[in-house]
Amino acid sequence: MSPMAVFVVVAAFTRPEQIGTGPAMMLWVLPLAASIAIVYKATKVPKITARSFIKESAVLFGSIVVFVFVSMIVGFVLTWLIVE
């Protein structure tokens, strides 16, 4: 790898990405949850076949998204009760 390429890669990480705190920003959870589900199932499934792997990954993805959504609602309600 050339020194210039290394410089470009390192320079890309000097300024953090700005991510807001609005409700639309919760959509960033979806690719993260998908990545977690796929990697976890790839390491835990004893025999990987396309059908079972996709099914189990989708179930885990759904359960992660539901848990995050319920946690968000609980946090919203607690914040509302404390502030009001």
C-alpha cells in the first residue's frame, strides 16, 4: 500500500461523522442489526444451508429490531414521566 493511500485512509477518520438524534436516525439501527444477526448466525449455526441460515438470521434480526423499538418506547415514556 502506498504512503499516499495510507494517508487518505487515516485522514478520513480525523473528523467524526455527524449523526443526529432525531427519530429518522433510528434507521441506522437496521443495518447494524442485520450485520449482527448475520455474523452471529454464521458463527453459531452448526450446518449452514441457505434456507435455514436466511430464516434464522431473519428471526434474530426481527427480535433485535423489536427489542430496540420496545427499549426506545420505554425510554421515551420514562423521559416523559420524569420531565412532566
